[in-house]
Amino acid sequence: MNQRAQSQPTPPGLLARAWDSDFLWSFRHSPVAILSSLVALTLIAAAVLAPVIAPQNPFDPAQLDLMDGLTPPMTPNEVTGRTFLLGTDPQGRDMYSAILYGARISLLVGFASVVFSMVVGITLGLAAGYLGGRVEALIMRIADIQLSFPAILVALLVFGIFRGVVPPAQQEAATLWVLILAIGLSNWAQYARTVRATTMVEKSKVYVDAARLIGLKPFVVMIKHVLPNVMGPVLVIATINLALAIIEEATLSFLGVGMPPTQPSLGTLIRIGQQFLFSGEWWILFSPGLALVLLALSINLLGDWLRDVLNPRLR
Amino acid sequence: MSQFVLAVDDLVKHFVAKRSAFGRSLATVKAVDGVSFTLRPGETLALVGESGCGKSTVGRLVMRLIEPTAGRIVLDGEDVTALGETAFRPFRRKVQLIFQDPFASLNPRMTVGEILSEPLMLHDIVPARERRRRVGELLQMVGLQPSHAARYPHEFSGGQRQRIVIARALAVEPRIVICDEPVSALDVSIRAQILNLLKELQARLGLAYVFISHDLSVVKHIADRIAVMYLGRIVETGRADEVFATPRHPYTRALLSAIPVASPEARRERRILEGDVPSPLDPPPGCHLHTRCPYAAEICQTQRPALDDDGAGHATACHFWPTLPEQRDILPAEGKIDPRLERLFGAFAGTEA
């Protein structure tokens, strides 16, 4: 900053300006947005801080005591006398800790796969929309084919290939990354479609011509001028897809192709709990299920709110 | 050739309007069909014509936003028609474009400072530490404050935005500025300000303008020379005062007689052409105007009239222009206009006319 900036009346600070922006105004005036972001943030914070706040490490067999198995919530175990907030599973794993660690995996897979499919989708969509012609035809046909399969089927396919290619000894360690890859690959087409459509709209706007006129290379025009203007709709899809990706991970784990029982995600916990539902041990299914619903619902509601705020037609 | 900063020779642009299933073109629009003109340093050439006549396409062709089908573009003595995007880049410093719509031509996510520094950075016009100062200078040059650099385009009015667009065009220190309907999207009360700004900048910086417009009252104000276009061709060109005083082509006459005049008593011959502009997909053969021209004869239906220069720079593309009845009172002489009305109009337009 130089003297010129100082001689001007000081503009309101960045925080004050942000507080007054349309975006935060609408946030402050939407109870649903506030509540759902509170729930989502609490769950995310709990998941991130799991190693600090969880009473035990559910991934460490040494900390588990089989005698604690199948303790109902809030009641002392008949043999060991220990009490667990949300009960235990058959291995004596504390459900509360398992849910915290499970949500950690679910969120990690969700975020990473969304970022992965966003990067792939935005790159391909931008290329298709800006370059047009054969590139566009090729990319969009692949996207069309991809979209005609259910996402879960694509993910299962990726998993099947993984099981066939990777030796069983290394499978457990790599499962997390394959999950991210599988879910990411099953969702990129949506981003590509949206980005392509928005790019085509933005590309025809005069400011893109103006950028070309001063001599910017097409690639720079694409990154510097078109990309920032297509990010709005992408962020909306990303939020809603985050919830979808978490559910997809849970589905895969529930089907038994996702996280192994030694490192359970929410889906794995539900799969384990489902076996005990009719024998009276309801808590093993109930609490991870509730956590999953709360997580997905709050993120979805946030996404809905974001879509309404960023949609110029609803303003 | 070097007396001209810009010379356009027989420029042609065909757009494919319809393709067969195999990508072969079935129908083409001859948006620009053999247009030639020259531009001297510091001069304003107005391209006028109704919408769809190809005048904006000419501007976009010169800027290389689209590739010409045929013809030559000579910038500052160098033929740039065949240059690729990279080879043409240095020439982007010489010629710039001002767009019609100031609301669409500024990136909504960049501050004015970023918008103006971009060309400075790209062409390395001023060293990095002086960029801020130069942006301030550019803003002052177009009548804005240096402090406006921190703002976003949506914080400005249409007229102010057009000033920013002008500042961006001037950032590369061009010799030629193509003004594509620079005031038609603006409020009438702002137009005169922007036109005067353009005139003032021309005098100060020695800019040459290609002024594309459908608004003859604006053109009259700013143009040194004028080229009238109809369906992709220039039908008449010459010094602006001459064309306005003694229009020769029937189309020019019709166009001029449509200018509203600030005098209810002015007696003028209105030359209203009948019918609509023919489809550019299938323009009439010969002289494009023959379907609507009151003087059309048989030759007009078969032979395209050449742009016939009278030796003094006033050229007309009409087979019969020397024999057409003279017409001098299409625009009433200045004295005939009611001075009170003129003052009233002046108050609205803010011009010195």
C-alpha cells in the first residue's frame, strides 16, 4: 500500500464488508442454514478431533475387551461393570468412539472424492465448453455413457477391478484410496456437464472477447476469466455431492466392498449393526445410522440453501 | 501504403448458416462481402448501416476475433491477414476495440485495477512497481478517480463502465480504436459525454477511430469520413460533410431522410424504402438494393455496381448515381431549425451542435 491508498477515506474492513455481503445476510436470516451448519460443523469437528475426544481407539484391537461385547447404552456391563455412552458392538468396541472414527473416514472419503471428481469434472468440462468440436463431443459422450450407469455400479466396477489387480495382502491399506477413486470417478460427469454448460454461456460473453483482444492466450483466458465465473454452480453441486458421496461410501461399505471391519466407517458399522437388529441389540445399528443421517441431512440442507442463494433467478 | 494505419482490402466473411449431417455447408450468410476502406492516422471513419449489414463483423474481423474468408487486412503497412494468433499478438497493441455493451464487457469478478493492469502486465508496458500509478493515470484520463481501481464493475453506472472499457482499450497505447456502437447501450444523457471524451482523447493521443454505428446523428457528430453499408457491402463512402450534404446513393438518401430533425416546419423529402431488408441468406443478385430501389433498372438486377469514385474521394456503388436527381435538402440547413427547439435538444444531449 502506498500513500495514495492512505489519502483515501479508509474503506470498511474486510470482515465488516463480508458481514454486510448478500451472502452472509442471507445466511444470518436463514434459520435452516444456521442450524444445519451448526450440526454439520459439530459433526465435522468431532470427527476431526476423534483421537482427542474418543475414549478408546476402535482401530486398535489391544484396547478392546471382548468381555465388554454387546453392552447396551448407558448401562453397566454385567461382567466388567463398565458403562458406555452408546453401548458396544460384539467385539466390545465402544460405539461412541467407533462413530467418531467412522465419521472421520466417511468425511475423508466424502471430501477427497468430491475434490477428485471436481478436479476431473471441471478440467474436462472447461475443455469441452471452451474448445468445442471433437474434444467436446468425445468428453460429453463419455459423460453421457457414464451417467447412464448408476453411480454405485461404476464404483463397484472400479472396486472389482481393484480386487482383481491388487494382491490381497495390500488391499486393506489401499481400500481408502480406492474408495475415493471409485466414488470420485462415478460422479465427475455431473461437474463436467454443469461446467461445460456454464462455460459455453460465459464464453459467449463479451468480456471473454475483451480478454482475447488484449492478447491473452486461450488457456489463460480459460483459467483466469472463465473459470472463476463458472465456480458458483460447481460449489453448489459439490456441497450436495458431498452428502451423496458420504452416502455412497456408506452404501459401498454396507455392501461389504468398502472399509473393512477393522477400520469401520459409518457404513461398515451399519452393516455390522444390521446383523444384530432383530436379536435386540438395536444400538449397534441405531447410533451410526443416526450419525449418518444427521451428517448427510445437514450438508444437504446447507447445499439447498447455497443453491438458492447463488441462483440469480431466485433472488 | 504506410500513410494509412489501417487498410482493408476486399474483405469477405461467410458464415455457415446450415450444415449437412456430414458437416458440409448447405447455406452461407455473406455477412461481409467485399469491403474495402482505409484509415489515416488521427482520422475517424464511420461505418454506418442498419442492423445486420455486417458493420460489426468488419470490426471483429479487423480485431481477428473471427477469421476472414478472403481479403486483406493491412495494419500499419504490414499485412496481418495470414498471421496466426501468436504472430498477431504484437499487433494487438496497435488496435483495440470498444464494445457496445459496457455491462457485459467487464469481467464481474475482477476489480477495475485488475482489469486495467492485465494489458499492462501482458505487454509489459510499464514496470511492475509503476503499474498502480499507470492505472490511476488511465482512470484519470477517462474522467474517473484513481481510487476507483479498488472497486468492482457492478459498482459503476453504464457511462462509468464505458469509461473503464475505454481506459482498458487505451492501456496498450493503441493507434487505432474500433468503436463498435460505443454509445448505443447508454442512456441518451450520457452519450454526449462519452462522445466528447472519445473526441478529446483522439485529439490528445492522435487516435484513429473506426466508428461503427447505426445512429446517424451520432456519426454526424464525430466522423471525418463515412462508409455506408448495406447487406455486407459498402454502397457509398466519402467525407462525412459531403455525404451528409449531397448523398448520392438511394440507400444513403433513405437512411439520411430517416434522421429526426429538431424542426417541425422543416420541409424535407422523405425517401422511405419499401419492403424489408432481404434475407442475407439469399441476397438479391446484382445490386442488393434493386428490390427496394425506386430507380432500379434491368442492369441493377444482374450486375453488381462497382464503388465508383468521383475523383475527390466520394465513391458511390450505384449504376445511375450521376443521373439521379440531385437532392440537397434531405437534412435541413442549420439555419432553418428553430433555435428554441435546438436549445432544448442541446440541453438534453449536452452537445455543442
